[in-house]
Amino acid sequence: MKKDIKNQVKDTQIDGDYIGGDQYQYIVMFENKERDFVVTRNTNITPVTYFLGRETELQELRKKVEQNRKFILVSGMGGIGKTQICKALFKEYDTRKKSGEKIPFEHIGYIEYDGNMDSSLTTCLKFKEQSNPKKNIEVAWRELEYLASDGKLLLFIDNVNVSIGTDPGLERLNSIPGAMILTSRRTFLDNTFEVYPIGFLTTKECIKLYEKIRFRNSGKRVEEEERQDLEYIIEILAVRHTITVEFLAHQAQMKHWTVKQLRDELEKKGFQLEYKNEEDNLINIQKSYEILYDLSKLNKKEKNILEAFCLFPYVPLAIKTCNQWLLSDAKAKEDDNILIQLEQKGWLQFDVQQEAYMLHPVFAQFIYEKQKPKQKNHSRLIEACQKSLELLEGRSVFEYQKLIPFAENIIQKVDIKIKKKVYFISVLARLLLYTGEYKKAEKWCIECLRICKDILRENQPTLASSYHNLARVYDEEGKYEKAKEYYEKSLRISEQVLGENHPSTVTSYNNLGLLYQKEGEYEKAKELLEKSLRIREQVLGENHPFTATSYNNLAGVYEEKGEYEKAKELLEKSLRIREQVLGENHPFTATSYNNLAGVYEEKGEYEKAKELLEKSLRIREQVLGKNHPSTASSYHNLGFLYQEKGEYEKAKELLEKSLRIREQVLGENHPSTATSYNNLAGVYHKEGKYKIALTYCFKAYKIFVSNLGIDHPTTKLFYENMKYVYLKLNLKKDFDQWLEEKLKESNQK
């Protein structure tokens, strides 16, 4: 049987502005011993100290998730207490687990939804951070799927404020087993989620809530002669709206008002919420809150801080970040304690566990509508947020992901001057590319390009950068024709304006060359990669790691073309640099051993190839572990070598070992998994087991058609392999007719 393209899965490193790696890079997951009971980063999910009542709701939710394992939508209007109910149930399970009690869940987690399920999951869930951050979204989903695979995961997802159809990540939840509880103001998401509506607290419970806050959990009660006034406030003015009762209690506590004084103040200001039963909604909450919370009573510093907070999502922002972002515009100092004062006055909420502040959406909306924040009043905030998104060595990707929703809100809500806006969006888009949030990155890159085209002349570096960023998104999404169009536009401008030796131009040569290589256009790829290499040799020198990477990338093209001596020369150069600069036990050096072995194998020098593959395997097992996909690649290549030597039992053992890892870590539809299927088919073919071989051939072919298209060289190779095996079976049906029917049948499953 014909063999597949050797070293199809080569962990090739790509450097420069193109952050990360190519479509064949791998993901790695936690081992079981690394997983905790609480699987999200914030392990101390606790309701507010004045949480009370809701025993019925807690009991019913507990019963549903323990007996029915259904997806549940906790639905109700904003400010009614959905979040606190879920936090209370989470805390209960966590406490029971810590006390040694047997509970029906192996893992629990709490996700704060930020408007996008992918970014919410990667921000909140604990998973193995990847060396290539673009893989973090997929590995987060793989981690969630693994945790839920036995049906013993309970996941809370708080404040889902969009319909399922607008967020593919929410749709993906439907395929995950286990128990999930979502909170939302929406009364319906889809048929998967059983709706559990949350109503108002009783008047008696509202009175207890008021007393807990007003008297700071001291146990003190409202005087008997004041109870009638309090009942009037709760039932008529606040209509038993939970968060409004809380806000009124905070006001009374801060200003030391009696109940009578509170009622007088509310009636004097004309405060009264209106509840419309048929729509199940409060209809004048914004107007009423403006009356209750008078911005004119605040000083300039406080107003500036609140204006900034109204731009943010309803997500906690750490005290340190608040100080860095907000105090300068407000002309305030940390010693002014302005955030503490705003919290004491009832404007800001403080999350004790995360030591972070946030502004409730009810406040945020009316402040934004009333103040319409201007760039001139928040220029330092914009600069600080923008700077925090810039990629720095050694900084965790999770720190960045927490800030993305803040940046998006600021860009959308503040009328920023055009040039500053373009730069801000460019920084955000690069970060989204880095974290693998391609749909978001595509949206912002298109917006940035639109603005640039409107205000800039055609030959401008900023426009070139916008083209390049969008090309990178399309490249990652597998939209190669679109990527090629924009890479070429970017390259033309870079060559004209910046010159051939500029790093941006060299990056364009490199990335466009790698794109041509993916498409099987090896001559075009070779020309561009050679150009990139020449410049790096001149500018960086022959012994620079980036130059080593260029040697490695170019060698791949020569190997694809069958020019093994040239490939060998380049790979040996790359290897020498890596051994000297990185050391013999570095994973990149292991990659060079692996790739060089492929050339020796093509030349029939099996012993040299075996020595290098075993060396690469030893390093990968020691440094990366036995279940890492790079290690799987070494098992695969070593198995293929034994297959070439006719040692089929050894070959099968190693190829099956590689396949198990790839199916578990990369999934059944990954090109690397397809390569394992193809090569295992080769072993079974040699053993005369044609039916099994044909099954594996078909799996490999289908994956490559789906990922890289029918015209890709490897897809064509897999087609020929499959046809060869099929003809061995002497079946009566024409092969192409059989394949068409088989694909149709497979796609219908």
C-alpha cells in the first residue's frame, strides 16, 4: 500500500507576528490527579451574607439536578435573586463534599457568562494552559466534555443574557451530558432547558432581608410601630423587588434613617416601582432609580468613577486594576478611598472573595443614558485598558481573557477618535487571535479594516496591518482563499512602504509561504519561504532561533517535493542551532530530530532514522509526558518506520498507541488522527485484512476531505490508498459509486 506523506504532523514552529502554530499543533489535557472537585478558578462561590429564604427553590433545584439530570433555566427578572440562589446551592454542595459527605456529583463549577460562551469558559474553567494559546478554547471544551462524560458534573452558568442561537458556544452545551443550571432574564432558551421561574420574596422575607442589611446582621429588628411603614415601602414602593429592597436598606443604613424617614424621603422624591403583571416585568425601574440615586449629589471624582463603571460588563474588576484604570481620570489617589465610599453609599457592589468591584446593570444603564461618557473624561482608562491587552512574555493568557469583555464594551460605548480607535481595535484583535477567539477576532478585524479604508490612503502601514490581521483570522479558520487575498494585499503595501527587510514584510513572506504549503502549492511556498530565510540570515544571522525555524519550515517544502538532500541540509542546520541555543533536551530540538529522521527514512537509511526517532521519543516522554500529542507523533513515526521494515506487529503496537492518544486528546476528526488511521490501514493491508484496512482508509479520507478539501495532495493520496484496498476485495460495485454512497450514508448519521 502507498504510504502517507511522511511527517505530515510535524509540530512546525511559526514565529513572528503570526503567534502560535499551524493547523496540526496539538493540545494537552490534565491528568486525573490534577483535577479538583471544584473545576472553576473561583473556588469560593458564596451568596451574600444577607441571603435568606428561598428554601423551596433550593429544594426543588436540588431535586431536579439529582434525580432528573436535566438542563435547567432559572428564569426571572433582573434583581430578583437568581444568582444568589445558585451560589447558595453551589456552596451547599461544596460544603457537603468538604465534610466528607457522599454527594451525587464528582465535579462542580460556576461560570460567569460574559456574553460569549467560549471566552466565559476559558476565563472561568480550570484546564491545562496550552503552549499555543489558540488551542485554549478547544481544550477548555474538551476538558468540560471529559468532566461531564460520566454524567457527574454540575455546572452553573450565570447571567446568560442572549438567545442560544446568537452564541454557538451555548448551542454546544446541548451535546454535553451532566447537569447544568443557567440563570437568565429570558423565559425560554430552547427545548433542551427546563424552565424554572423564580418569583418575588414574600413581604415577611423582604422585611427580614431589610433588617439584616440595615442592622448589619446584628439580629436587631425594626420597631413594631415602624412595621406598617416598612410593609408599605416593601409592598407598594419597592413591589417586593429583591435588589431594590437591598438598595433601600443600604440607603437607610448609610444615612442612619428610621423607616419613617426612609418612607418620607421616597415619597418626597416620588419613588415608586410599577409592576405590570401581564408582562411579568417592572416598567419604570430606570426612572425610579434615577430618583433614588441622585448623581448630582456626588462630587466630580465619584461621578467620573461611576461613568467608567457604566462602560464595563457586569463582571468583577479587581481592586488593583480599578486603581490602575480609574483613579487618574478622576484625579484621585488610593488614599482617597473613593471606591470604598461609593460602595458604602450603595452605588458599587464589592465581591469579598475576589476582592473586586462591579456596578449593577440597573445603575449602569441609567448612568450611561444620563451621562453619555466622553473620551476626554476617560482617556487614561482607554490607554490603561489598551496597554493591559498588549502581549507580554510570561503573562498568563487567563489574565488577558478576563479583560477582553471590558475592552469590547469600552470600544462600543465610547466615541473614541478614529486613529486611537483603530489602534485599540488592532490590539484587541491581535489578542483575540492569540487566545483563539476567531469569530470575535474576525468581527473586530473587519471593523478595523472598514475604518482604515474610510480614513487612510491605500499605501499605509496601518492598512497593511489590518489586511494582515484579517488574513491571519481567515488562515486559522481554514478559509485559505480569503486569507491569501488579504495576505497578498498586506504584502504589497509592506514591500512598497516598509521595504523587503522590514520584520512585518518578512512575516508576510513567511505566513503566505506556509499558506501555500498547506494548499499544496509547493513552488510558491518555496519562493516565499526562501525569501524570508535570506532576510533572516542577513538581519538576524545564521545562528538565531528564528532563522532555525525558517530552515525547518523550508525543509518541509523540499521534503514534500521529494528533494531529500536539500531538506536534510536545512534540517541539520536547524538542529545544530537548536542543540547549541536550546540544548539537546528541548522539545524544539526533539522536533528537529523527528523531522530529520523522516528524511533519512525517505532515503532508506532506517537505522539512522530509528536512532533519531528514539532520541526524539525519549525527550518527549521525559519533558512532555507519554500522553502528549507530540509524543504520539513520535510513536506514530517510529511505528511507520517498523512498517517500512516489515516488522508489522511492532508497527501495529506503536501506531495503535499513537491513535489512542490522538483520539482522546485531538479527537476523531483531526488530521493527525486521520494519518494514524491511514497508516494502520497499511499494516492491516500487509496482513491481508482488507476489510479492516478499508474501514481505516475511509475514516482517514473523510477527515481530510472535511478539513482540507478534495484537491489537497494528502486527500488525493488517501483516495488512491482506499481505491487500492477496495480493488483487492474484488467487489462488483464501481469504486467511485461505492465511495459516493458511503460518504452520503456517513453524512446522514
